[in-house]
Amino acid sequence: MNKRDFPKIHFYDQDFVDIYDKTWTWLQDFYIDPHTGEPDVDGYFLYPGSGTGNYVLDQTESIFSTFFLVYSNRNYTASKNLDFLYEKQEENGAIRWKYDVKTGVPLFTADNPEGVGLPLFAWAEFNLFHKSANKRRVKEIVPVLVRFMSWIDAAFRQPNGLYNAPAVASTMYNSPRDGTVYPVDFNTALAINALYLSSLGDILNDKDMSFQYKRLYFSLKTRINSLMWTPDTGLYHDLDGDEKRLPHKTIAGFWPLLAEIPNEEKAEMLVANLRDPATFGTEHPFPTLSADDPRFSANGEGFCGSVYPPFNFMVIKGLEKYQRWDLARESAIKHLYFILDAYAPGSIDMSNGDIWEAYKPKGDGSAITENEDHTIIPGGGEFPRKRFLPYVGLSTIALMIESVVGIIISLPRKTVDWIIPNMEVMGIENLALKRNMITILSNKNLRGWEIQLESEKLYYFTINIIGKKKKTLPIPSGKCSMLIDKL
């Protein structure tokens, strides 16, 4: 391991800081050599909790985990799992959703015979580029992503321009989505992938590629808006084989926010659902099944209502796309409080608790199942999985930095945006921007609110106190400070 500290978080609630720090400590057990089963920083990011010795490398988990591993100050490699998947690409362009990492053999199930996962590689790679500024990597992986999209087209595209893929490709294995032929999440994920592939084309100055995937994005956007939107519910719905909208309301209906598909009017209706306690605005936001569905379970029961960190991450990032900063931050904070409550129920002792794959939508605690053997996960795994960092790290690290503290970074642009609803005592210390360590802290003193900054190189800092002040300033190397009242 590189001898660097992880970035430090400052926040007025110390419990948030403690669970953030603890997540980094736990991570050392998740980089594993699959052949020995021993922790190894040069291994793959794998869940060690099964105890079977059969390590599965999952496409969805690998993609989502990059969004928090990029903040490790290069102590851990964020792209190791993705590189494994790219190396397994088949001649027709296929990359399967799960592999036995020891043997490299793809794993299939009866309900997903092609082994397809949510196609979100380009979204992850775009984020990796903005956290690393590694243009060489973009150049190397783009041909892989283009072949992958060609396989998706050949295998799943229908004459109507939509894609017919198994609903379980989204990992929502027991979600009541009977009759789904055109899943809203899979089609929207393709739109997201196309949008970011177009952006990767711009990075490489490949105008043809940029245009090709932007055209695919707008084609999918049009079809999703015209066929999947239901004004009566204010949600996007799955379609059956006759392109009829199905009645179930699941968290899948919010993926279009992340893809910037709805117009402002539709976005407002989606936001209203996220606030409505009768649908998705439950005590612990956001359930994977609408609370007014007869199959909704207050215990969670897998995807019959549980709150899953990656889906919360998706919704919150979608809200930020539409500048709903207040609701995004409020939801992230509420979500983290419920994680903390389940971590140490009724206690302030943070030494012996744990975090979970999924949580109850109403009330405290991890999600549960009423099955006697606690089995819901395909393959016989126990639900919910304990200390399932591939998911929960999104909340305790990525959301903590980006949505609670509010720091948004782009290395290629040399920009750091700090987006907050109001001034609070918080910030980040010793965050590595490639070879540049930065610190941004806010404190209140006799002169008012002051932001203290430290950097080894120049970058551009934007302070955005929502609805009050927005200012961009060049931050020179060394230490400096600014008084908010003077901006």
C-alpha cells in the first residue's frame, strides 16, 4: 500500500466522521487475492463475507464501487475490477455480469441467460477520468466500450428502438416486476452509457463517435419519454411486450433523472414522489418499491421495499443533475443517520457495530426477511449481507464527500466546486488531486465565516452557497483564506 493517509472529513456530527473513517479501515479486508483468499492490496475488490472461498466479481458492484474508491488517495486502485472485466470481453463484445474470479469463467442464471448487467461502464470511466485526468486510459478503454455497446445492440435491441433485457439485470432479483419486457432501468442505463460515451468521444476529440452516441442517447430519451412516462403516477414505468405500461412502481422509475431525460415538469413530479411518504418518501429514503404497493414490506424483504445504498446514490445524483441540492443533501444526511442508527442501535458506542447491504424503509435497522433461513439472494446467500462495502461505501464515503460536505472535483478542468445550502463547520483535509494535496475547511470566528484553503498547486475554486452567493476564484499554491462576507 502507498504510504498516504486517506482524506479527512470535518463535519459537525462526529458520528458521520467516525463511520467514514471506519469504512476506510475496513477496506483493507476487501482487496483479496482470490487464489489464496488473503487480503492483498494488489488483489481485486471482493466481498469476503461468504466464507465459501468462491469469489464472484460482479459487474454492478464493480462499477458502483469506483465512485468511492477514487477518494482513497491512491491507496487502492479504483479500476482493478473493471480492468478484469474488460480483459474477459468476448469476440462478439460481450462482458458478462458475474465471473468466478479464480477461474475467469462467466456465471449465468436461468433468468439471465446472456449474463447481462446494467451497461454503465462509460459513466464510471467518465468519473474516473475527472478524478485522475488519465487520458491514456480513456483512449485504451473506449474500443472495449464501443464493442460492448455493439453486443448490447445485437443481443437486445428491438425494432421499436427499445431494448428487451431481463429485469434482473439491474440486480433487483425479487422486485415484483411481473410481465416486464422493456425495463425502464436497463433502457435508461443504456441512455446514460451512450451519453457518457459521447463525452468520452469529446475527450478524445473524436467527433464521429461523439455524434454517434449522442444520437443514440436522444433516440432513447425520446422513446423513454413517449412510452414509459405516466402522468397519473408521475413516474416512468416498465413496459410489457405490447409496449403497455405496467402498474408497478419501483425505484427503477427514477433512473431517468440521472440520464437527464425528463423535462422540468416531469422532474418536478418525480421529486414530488420522492417527498411523498405514501410512495417513495418513507422515513428512510428511498424504498425500492413504492410504499402503496400491496407487496411492499416494511421489513424490506429484498427489493420489496428495502433501502439499498447504490439506488439511493443513483437517485441523489439524479437530483443533483436537476439542481435539487437541498433535497439531495437532506436525503443523504437522513440516509446516513439511518445507517448510523442500525450501526449502533440505542448506543453511542461505535466500536462494535456494523453496516449492512440494505435497510428498512420504515423504522431503524437493517432490512430483514421473514423467511426462516433469512435467504433471499439468488444462490442461497444470506440477506442482508453484513459489512457489504461494495454498496455501503457509496453512502459513507462518496455521498459524504460529494453530497453532505458538498465537494465536487474535476482534475482535467482543475476545478473544485463547494456546493452547500448554508455555511457550517465542515470541510475536507489532505485530498489528493493527482500530485496536488488540497485542504478546504470552514470555520466561524469574530470576523464571520472564513474558508481556509491549502494547496500545492493552483486550481479554481467555486463556492456556491445555494441561493445566496456563488463565486469562482483561482487558489494559488500555499495557504490562504477568504471571508464569506467579503465575497
